[in-house]
Amino acid sequence: MSRKISLCATAAALVLETLAASAEEPVLRIAKQGSMEAGGTTINCTTNDGGDANSTRWPSGHVVIDQVYASFQYPADHRYPYPILFNSGGGHTARVYDTTPDGREGWLTLFLRQGFPVYGVDRPNTGRSGTDICKINAVKLGKAPIGELPAINRYAAESSWVTFRWGPKFGEPYPNTQFPIAAADSYYPQTVSTYRDPEETQKSVAAFAALIDKIPEPVIIQSWSSSGLLGYLTAVERSDRVKAILAVETSTTAFDSIPAEGRQRLAKIPIYIVIGDHAQDRVDTSRKFQKEMAAIGGHVTVDVLPEAGIYGNGHTMMLEKNNKQIMHRMIAWLEGNVFNPK
């Protein structure tokens, strides 16, 4: 107990120190901000009552499911023409791009300061997009077989630590980890449940495409982990409106799920993939994809941070202590490949 209290006190001190430092940042001036939903399907939910068939507050009726939610901010100093759509990976919402566990500015704010419009996107059945409760209630009421329950999971603290490569086992960090370990307890509450059935992919792609249709400008898609495949497939559907893809550690199985005709469309879109430490499997699959895309005229850059002398990054690099350094690498790539191509 005393160790946990000590860690919490350390985390609180770190947050206060970081907030004090961030107060020295220039005033952030925002031209406009808001939020929107896009896509989705309207269904008649006959189990909206949660088990109370006589409910007058939640009677059966029509609800919208499978939509996407996005918040947005446009800077007063609008230096770049294309908004960046920040898509979270599984188990997370766009909250992961907001304030870091130790209180620093996340990418939604950092990129905004650089002059990019930013959108924080929650995929269908996640976070502020809401979830489809109809089948769950139907199974509870005996109106549907148990096999119709959606596959849902959530990252535990133990799995986060190892899967996101903060350390080799829970409670033991790598000596050079860039994740703010002392603030880990501030990170765990932001993980959320994620629907994992295969059909969720197409639901997300349809909703993301609908979101792009509602945004006035062409866009840059930023993805992370399992949303990498969603970003690639959405870019295939809207290849005329996607100007670039910034992919943080695309899942190793994603590339084989992009059909040949889709790859031809992706060949017109510059793609940047960034990878941290202890991820040789991701390096191998990303470089294989890079070669395959080059063969059909595509342009994929694989930025392996340790090869550039940048060490200690795991899977959650948007939260890590050098998140600003990685942002500048992304912007430098965009400058050379999208805004001022050679």
C-alpha cells in the first residue's frame, strides 16, 4: 500500500510540475471548434428498455448505431491546408491524443500549435460514438442466442504494460522507456471496451468515409495500431480526398487485408509508418509492405526510431516523453512529401 501511495504522490507531483511548465507556453488561439457525428444506421431497437418491458422512459424505438464521433479545432494561425484526423487504436478513444498521463500536451494540442486543424475521432461502438446495446439486451432477455453477443475486450494494466512495451513484465520498466511510468496510474482509467468482431472493420470504414465527406477540406489520416487497417481501407474508399497517412505502428496483420485493387489507389497517397523499440515484427511487415507498394508506384516511408538514434519508445508514443520530437519528425516528412514534394 505504501508503495502505491508513493507512486500516486510522485505522479501528482509530476502532473503539477508539468502543468506549471505548460503555463509558460504561448496562448493557444483557436479560430473555431466543435464536434460532429457521421455515418451510422438507424434501426428499430426492440430491447431498448434494458429488461423492463413496461418501461415508459426507454420504450422500443429507433436509434442510430455504428456512427463515428469527432471533435475538431482549427487554429487561428492556420498554416497547413489539410486537417489531421487522429484515430485511436483498439481499447482507446481520441482521449489518448489529449493530455498525457503526466500532464503534458498531447498531439491534438501540439499539432494545433503548429498550425494544423485537428480532429479527434472515436470509432463506432467506442467512447463518445456510443455502443449498440440492442443485441446485448436481446440476449439478456432470451430473445437472441448467446452467440450473438459481440466480442468485447479491454486492456488490463498488466497487458498494457507488456503489450505497449513499457517493460518486459508488469511492474518492470525498460531502463530507457519513454513512457512516463510514474504516471501509469493516471493512464489506466482511459482504456475502454472495444467491439472486436470482424464486421466492425467495415462499420468503421463506412463511418470514417462519411466523416471525410462532411469535412470541407481534403484530409490527412493519422492512425495507431489496429486503426491502421481502418485508415488504409478508408483511404482506399476516399483516395481523392486523402492527401497522406501518418501511421503509428500499424498492426502486423493489417497489410495482408488490403486488396490488390485497394493498393493501386493507395499508391497515389504518401504513407509514413513510425515504429519504436522492441518491435522487429512490425519493422519486418512494414518494410515488406513498403517494397510491395514501391513495385506499383507507391511511396511508403518506414521510420524506425532506434535506427535514427531515438530509443525507448513503445507502442504508446503519443503519450511518451518525446511525443513532441516524434511530432516534428511527422511534420518534417509531411513538408517533404506532401506540402513541398521534391
